[in-house]
Amino acid sequence: MSRSGAPAARDPASVAPTAAQARVIAAALELFSRYGVGGTSLQMIADEIGVTKAAVYHQYSTKHEIVLAAAEAELTRLEAVVAAAEAERSPGRARDALVTGMVDLAVARRRTVRTILNDPIIGGFFAEHEQFRQVMHRMRHLLVGDERGPEARVSTAMLIAAISGAVMHPFVASLDDEVLRAQLLRLARRFLGLPG
Amino acid sequence: MSRSGAPAARDPASVAPTAAQARVIAAALELFSRYGVGGTSLQMIADEIGVTKAAVYHQYSTKHEIVLAAAEAELTRLEAVVAAAEAERSPGRARDALVTGMVDLAVARRRTVRTILNDPIIGGFFAEHEQFRQVMHRMRHLLVGDERGPEARVSTAMLIAAISGAVMHPFVASLDDEVLRAQLLRLARRFLGLPG
DNA sequence: GTCTATAGACCGATAGAC
DNA sequence: GTCTATCGGTCTATAGAC
């Protein structure tokens, strides 16, 4: 769903990036994961792509916009996982699809997910970003249904943090993607009390 | 243990900080959690304390040293929790004490733990920091004994990430410390397959 | 869409007075 | 231990040629 070829402008705030914008976003995400958002300059992004700063400013007119576009690009991937889970036929299947999709996404984008969900600057952006709150709310609903008490909040937060944080922990650096994926999925399901 | 009044220089690399150094570390940790390590300047640290940059440089001669001192200060807290757990009489009690101590520490230092464990710059410091690797190894041993396979690695990484990441998730921002502590402890114990 | 060149602010770091 | 003052360099951002 939502291939990058078609325009598909569903949201006026976040239209599909052009090819040049996608290169900026990819370079930014790579550098953010290595140096953090605050430790990444426009010069570093330009050097990573192989152009000058002015060429980057032609795509996005402030650093703020680049950070927002990079965060939204990753959020869009997560939203696709959530939407696919919501399309399942039963709440049980939906919850299962969400956990599997979260693990797949976290492993596939091992180096970026942790920064996107933990960098304090991006966290500040998300705090005032309605799309992010809605995705989080939909994830919680898929995981714990209509419950909204402390246990529902803490268990959802722990599952998201466990999956997204574990993939960059030094303990798992030596594991290849398939082994990591299998273990993450099994342990995440166990955390939720799901069968094996 | 290890009150800041006594000299107690056990490690030549990380001696106990003076009062002035402790103020720098506290200001740095606060700002790191708000803006990230790369997004925090020495001017910001100096302003937070209410002195000039030169006064900060009198305590630590590079920014690198400040980041290292701040990371080590937090690592020392975690090491104390690990040491207390290791002093328990049985492996079961030790594991229990570790989980409880980790939760207490994460809740007490809600705003700082996530940054310390997830900021990419600090992560790079820890990668070449023997004390950090030893503490992680001791935590894994307390949690899963002599097992060193993928499951032992992934489950340890997930528990650490879950506890340290959940305390700053927007879902739990409205919970007071005691409620958060109780839920974190209960769910962490359930993740490890421990009784109630 | 990319370049060179530049503006003005801020960066980490140092010198030396008190 | 803190200050003022300063260094050279890098930062974000802009102007204008090709």
C-alpha cells in the first residue's frame, strides 16, 4: 500500500517526498542514528548525499522541516503496519499481526527505529503531532482493547520500548536479522501472554 | 554505599566528583535528556548552573569529559543496584532484587535513564568502556545465569529496553511514580516468568 | 537542481585578571 | 573558582549565477 511512485497526497501536511527529498531523508536518518538529531548538521547531510548545503536547502528550507520529514517517513511505515493489523478479521488476529509487523519493522530498520522513538528532539515534535498520537492510540487499542488504565498504558509502553530498544542493544549486535526476529517475536508474544 | 563526602577513590579513571563537578553533571544530564548530547552546548550547561563557560572548563577541560562523567555517574547508580543484587543469598533472590532495583532506578531517574541508554553518542562511549560491558554482563548473569545463546541475549536486552524506555513514553507521562513503579515491577516480573 | 559565496550567530576551547 | 575577552572554526540560512 501507498507506493512511492503515485502522488497519493492524502494528507496536506505530509505529501509523498520526491526522489531528491527521499535522498535527504535517507541520509538524515542514517546520520541521526549515528550522531543524534542535535549532533547532525546540514553540512553532514549534504556531504552524505554528495551535494552542497544549498542543494539540501532547495528541498527543505529549514533543519526543522528535515527532521519532521524524516520522522514522518518512519511513522508512515509504522502506520502501514497498524493499518494492516486493523484489517484482520478478529481482535486476536489483529493483535498478532501488529506484534509481528512491529518486530519485522524494528529488525528491518534496526539502526533507525531506536533514534526515531527515543531522540528527545523528535520526541518533542511528536508530542505536538496529532498523527503520532493517533497511531499510538490505535496500537494500544489493538493490544489491550478498550482498557485505558495504568496497566494498559504501561504494558503498551513497555512492549514498544522493548522491541524498538532491544534491536540496538550491544547484546544483540552479533545476531543476524532472522535469529533476532524469531527471538523478539517469541518473547514479545510471551510478554502479552499469547501462546507460543 | 559510596557517599559523596568521602574521597573513596577506587578507580583511577573515575574518582568521586567534587561538589562543583556534581553541579556540572546534574545540569548536563538534565539538558541531555531535553536536547540530546549533540544538541547540548557548554554555554547551555553554564547557563543552567548560572556561571560562565570558563567556569565549566575549570572543572572539565573538554565536552568529551563532561559527557563521560555524566554517563559514568549514571552507570555508577546502576552498578550499585547490580552489586546489591549479587549480595543476595540465592540466585532467585538476586534476580528479584535486580529487577526491583532496575525499576526503582528507572522511576526515580525517569528523565535521564532513557537518554543515557539510548543516545548514540553515549552508546559509542560505552562500546569502548570496559566498566559498562562488565555491568551488562553481570546483569545478564543475574537474569539468565550461564546461558549465553540468542534467547538469553534478546530477553536481557528487551527487559532493559522495556524498563528504561517505558518510563519516558507519552502513555505513562500522566502516571505518578508509585503507580508506574508498581505496574513496571509486576509486568517485568511477568516477562521473566516470575510469580506475581 | 546544483553551485559559489557570504552573513551573522554560536561552537569548543584558551589566556589571563581577580 | 569565577570572571572578561578572544581565537579559529562551524552552524543555519540566504543571495544569486548557471
